[in-house]
Amino acid sequence: MKEKIETIVKKYETDHIVKKYKDVDISLYLERKESPLQIVVVADANEYRTILYVGKVTFGTCACTGFYIYGRCKHIYAVAVKLQNSQINKRTEANHSPRPTHKDSM
């Protein structure tokens, strides 16, 4: 899954988008694991609805004019970067979770 997320980040990455994506305010972010092989993210980035599908089918869509004209935009990139960071954080938390002691199991 990590490779698929990296693919979608690279797909929407341009010099202009990398400069501008930090201006995007993500007010709604819903991440749903449809299956072990499919993640769907729905986000409101600025005032635009942005959707990412990552898995067997990997693509993003956005309601902004930039996506309509160019097929890519800073909103999708910002959501993809947030997804990438959330997956890294989940793996880090899983690796550093405390092991139950004998006292905890009683």
C-alpha cells in the first residue's frame, strides 16, 4: 500500500503544486479502509471536495477548476501527502506500542 500512496503523490506532483499545496486548508478528512487492498479518502480541501482511491484502482479527483483543466491540482496533492503521513504515523505507532506486562493481563 505504501508504494501505491507514493505513486499517487508523485503523479500529482509538479513544481507549482509543491509550492502551493501548503496553502490548502483541509477542513474535513475521512479515511476509510475498504479492504486490506483499498483505501478511500474523502476530504474538503479549501472549499473543494477531493476524493482519493488508493489500491487496485488508484486515482484522485477534485471539484476545482485546476483539476478540470489540467487533471491535477494542489488539493489532491495536499490530501495525498496527508494520507502518506497518516500511514507513516500508523506504522510508527504500531511499532512502538507498549507490550502488555504480566500485571496488565490479570
